[in-house]
Amino acid sequence: MRSLFSSAPSAANGEWRPFALTAGQAARHAQWVAGRIYRNWLGPYFKAYHLHRGGAGRRHGLRAEPLREDGRQGAMLFYDDEDFGGPGNFRHFYEYVGEQMVALGYHRACADECTRRHESLHEHTYKQLFKPPPTDCPDSGHCNQRYGLVTLDLVSLNGQPLFIRMAANPVVDPGFTPAAPFEELMRTVFDAPMPTPEEREKRLAYVEL
């Protein structure tokens, strides 16, 4: 089970293949975004992440923790069935966070999925990789890497979502500007107003994708 909390599996342990929402799922997702259903979790995850970093830990609500891996910064956003109401909202949320990376000017280099089997268990991973645009910094002439390379994973076990992992890998090369802190990326994407009672209620219509 330890592999669930490490990096996503390599292609050698399962076949990676591209994924995308179907036309019907994409239309439903557009309605989910238009209804601002994402506000049910952006701010609460942001708050939970910073409370954990400050040593407060989780007392109630969503669970979010800093990623504990050498060489990259990130966050683990754990699934809560009671709060999300079902896996559909979590998948919509995963797609939305990826869309926010594109809105920041990042290029989605890949969107793949892979299943690994462990006897009676199967671990499924969605992975998106985002690369910063190759723009130069006029002051130094170096390539502006922004937050570095960003990966976004959604990991499930036997069809039950476990977590979303968002990680930034700074490019260590003299031709690139220093990467901005991951906390700045978290603030840019997740620091949002809390949901209205109507938005809180509407989330129940999207418990399935």
C-alpha cells in the first residue's frame, strides 16, 4: 500500500493511455463549472493545507497536507466522501484544477491514465503534466519557469478516490529563472471565496460524473 503515496506508477507496471472526458461528460462538467460548484472545496482545501503547515492538523472538514517528497513541493488533497457526496464531484474538481493551470498560461503536455493491479486490488491513476510557456525573462534573458513543471494526479483504489496530488518540480538549470514558491501557486489556484448555501446544495447533483 505504500506505493499509493509515492510517485505515480511507471508505464512498465501498467499501460499508460490518454484520457479525456466524453462529450456528455464535458457538457456536464461545463455546467459544474458554470454553477461554481468548485467553490465548495477550493477555499476549504486551501485553509486545511495552511493549518497543517502551521502545525494545527485536522480537527474537522477536509484534509490537505504538504507533499513529503525530496526534490519537489506539493500538496496532498484527500478525498472525503461525506463532503464531496460521491466520486463525480472529485473528478470534476480534478479537471477544474487542471483547467486553472491552463488558465495560468501553462501547456498541458499530457493527460494519461494507468491501472496497476495488486492481487484483488486495482490502483488507478490519472496524471496531467503541465509545462510553462517558453518565454524569456527580459531582465536576465533566462527562460521564465514560473513554478516549474507541475504534475496533477488523481489516485483511486478499487474505484474509490483516495487523493489528488499536486506537485511542482523546479528546473535546476542556469538557463532558467528560479521557480516561484509552491505556496504562491496554491494561493493563486485555491484561495477563493467560500461557497454560498445554493452552491453547497447544488453539489449534490454531481455525485456521479
